[in-house]
Amino acid sequence: MSAASILRLAAVAVLLAAGPAAAQEKEYVLSDVDITVHVQPDGGYAVEESIAYGFQRGTFSRAYRSVVREDAGALGAVEVTSPETSIDSVRVEETNGVRQVWWAFPDRSAPAQFDVHYVLEAALHERGNRNVVQLDVMADGAVVPTRDVDVRIALPAAFDVRLDQVALDPDAGAVRREEGRLVGAIHRDLVEEGESLSVEMSFPRQVAGEYLPTALDLLLGLVLVVVGGAAGGVAAWRWRGPRPEATARRPPADLDRPMAVALLGNQDGQAFLATLFDLVRRGHVTLRHDREDQIIGTTDVVRLEVHPDPTDLSDFERRFVDELDGHETLDDFWSDTRSFRGDVMSDVRDALFDRGWMEDHTLRSGLLLGGGFVALLGGFAAVITGDSAFRLFLLFAGVGMGLGGVIAAVRRYTWTEEGARRAGALRSYLDHETSEIERLQETSPARAAERLVDALPWLLLHDEVSKSWIEDTKEALNATTEVPELPDGFVSLVDPEEGASAPVTTFLPVVTVMGAVESSSAGAVGAAGAAGAAGGGGAGAAGAA
């Protein structure tokens, strides 16, 4: 079903010229365009078209008209005649899915009238409880000025329709009774070049036709989509898990950073970046910000120097450091270890389930996604196999159910009471720590810098912490002479900013390394992690050439 599929009554496009005349400049105008559509009792159309071509310059020998209605019935009983010239041949062909009637005639430069007759089956539309005759006389706009255009739509006497039940658009036309039939007529003195002309006539339903949705149908369909999506949203909200209030000034003692990332539902990359910054803070890794020449300009890189103390590493950190040791830059590590990182974080989530901090609803989410997909396919299948308001509502209902299934399926992992308590405490700590650093920027910038670097491995899990946020502390250091004491693991091989003060120069490696991380593929996936709950030929236009 396609509401836009209609019989497009084209005028006539005259093409091609033989011999030397093909190179001539050609000009023409159209006039006396008479189009009559005789609606048949079975819903088909018998169409009569007559158009006068005023050839003004050049020679013309072929013409065509298009019937642009892919899903209409068969095109038949085609006949082309002219009172001024003979018609050498007529053929029907399809070009790019568009049916066309072509005819040829002897070379001609004088004006000529062409009459085209044909029958099109199953052409009538249906909208609500009404039938609709919808015509795009010049759908894409007239290619030349077209004068004296008359369009008539004649209903059969067999239709039980009163005069006051017929609507015509444009309403400048008139409907009258002629010989027992109702006839709608539209007249235009001039259709300017580029201007379109569409005509529609509707009346109480007489025969089954292609369904066209009404505005009310579309509104009700939209309601079905909203209801389906809202149902999924309600389910996702009810399954979000407990949300206890928590106030904390430090992270939960039994929650390490990888588990925190999985518990908050942040992107897996944050677990490795947060751990990396902690290893730097503790002296196990040195990050060296550098620049490399590229074909166009330079790019920032973070070089890795690993010197771990095995006695001071957790199992996660040991596995991480072993992988880091084989890579020169952070980009190299990130591009080569996708499988490793996935396996490690899968183990982390398993540990959360084992501790009873999270519940796995993978089966439920899978069923919701599968059910939503089936509902969506069912809706499209209903529309493809037929056209009616009911089938349209099935489509919208399928879309709504699919949307609701996707929204509800987001709750793949949910917190238990214990998990929610720790997640709440962690978020409270992160909010408190960022607030304290922002407060210290005003009173003691050096202390703010020290506290920021000390808490940075945790702060990376906060959605507001980025290079620009860290630069606020750098700017605050401009107003102080006190130099912060920072770990040696942050090193910049790039010349510092000209005229930078000693406090700023000390802090600059932290900013530059953070910027390089954010600009790398690792930073794009990890440092910008998301904070959130767990689980997260113009038809109808006449032309000549």
C-alpha cells in the first residue's frame, strides 16, 4: 500500500528529432489541455486526453506520456490519434518502474493536437468511508507555460451518490449532474512553468479501492506507537532496581574501579582508563604525552612506560599491566586488545553477580527484543499484504510494540539492594569530590590540583569530568605561586605553553595527557563514558524537445 500511489495524468512530452534538426533550438507552448476521467463501476478509469502543442521552433517526431502508478491495475486499450498528422507507431514500455505510452509521427514543426485514450484498472482510492479520485495533472510542475487546462471527472450513473455528497479540490471547481452522472470540473487559464496542478474528487464509498489514511487514522496510529513505547518505558522504570539514598565521602571499600564501571553501567573502556590513571598515580606506569608527524599535520599520542611492582597489584591490574607491557602507545593497546578487554570485563560482571550485587536478565531482554522484532515484522507484513485502516493500525501497533520491547530490554542488568547501596554511595562520593575540587579552585588552586590528580582514577567515572573540566584547575593555578606536588607518572614531551607559570607548568602534563587520551580512540570510548543506571520524466508535466 502506498498512499502516494496515484494515477498521474501526464500531458505529453515530445522527444527526439531526426537528422540535422536535432541540433536546432526547440521551443513550444501547450494549450487546450482537456483531460476527462470516466470512473468505471468497478473502480477503473477510462481516460481521454487531448493536448495542443504549439511547436514554435525546431522539428519534433516522437512523444510519450507516463502513467505513474506502480501498484495500479493493468494499463490497456491504449490509442493515440491526431487530426493533424498520422501516427506511425504506438508502444507501451516501462522505464525505472514507470509505465509509458510512446508514439512516433512524421517530422513536424507546425502545431499539432494529440489525443490519448487508455484504460487503467483498480485505480480508485479509499479514505475512511469515502472513495477518492486523485489526479496529479502536473505533479512535478509544468515544464512550459500551459494555457486553458480543463479536467473533468465523471462518476458512473450506477454509483448511489447525491450532489451534496461530492467534494472537489480545488474548491474553485464545480460539480453538476449531466445525463444521470455526477461530473466534477476544474478549469485553469494558465499553469505557469514550474507550477503543479492536482485534482481530487471524493464521495461516499461505492467500491473497494486502494486505502488512503485519514488524518485521524494517522493520529490514532501515532497514539498506538506512543502507548507501546510508554509501556516499555514503564516496564524499564519498574525493573530499574532499588534506588536507596546514599551519602558518602569515599568510595565503598569493597568496590574496585572495574566493578564500579560495571555496576554503574558505564562503558567498559572506563575501567581500563581509570585503572591506568591509578597505576600512574601509584608509580607503576608513566604516561608520556608526545606528538607524531602525520601526512597532514601532527597527532597527539600517549606513550606507555611500564615498571610495575607485582606485590602491589590486584589480579585485574596484573592482567592489565601484562597487556600494556607489549604496546608502545595507548592507541596501540586500544586497537589490539578488544577481545582481551571484553573477556576481562565479562569476568568482572560475573563477580558482581556472584556477590549478589547485580541480577542478570539476559533471557528476559532477549525475549523482549525478539517479540518486538516479530511485532514489527507483523505490522509491516499486514500493510504489504493489503490496505485498510485496520492493517495500518496493525503497522503502528507493531512499531509501538517493537519500540516498547527495545526500551524495556535495556534493563538487561539490574541492581540488588546491596548493589544499589554501593552504586548510590559511589555516585555520592563522585559528586562530593567534584564539588570540593571546584571549591578549592577558588581558595587553594594548588590543593585543588593535588586532590584532582589523587582522585582522578575515580573521577573518570563521573560524566562531567573531561579535559575541559580539568583545565578549570589549570586556569585557577594562573592566580597562585604555590606549586602543587604531583606524581611523576604524568610527563609531557611537548614544549609547555610560552609564559606559563611554574604551578601551571607542573600541572600541564596532566592536562595534555588527558587531552591526548580523549582525542584517541581510547578516549572516545572510555573517557567520555556515560553515567546512568545499570543496563543501559516528471509525471504530469508536459514537455517537448
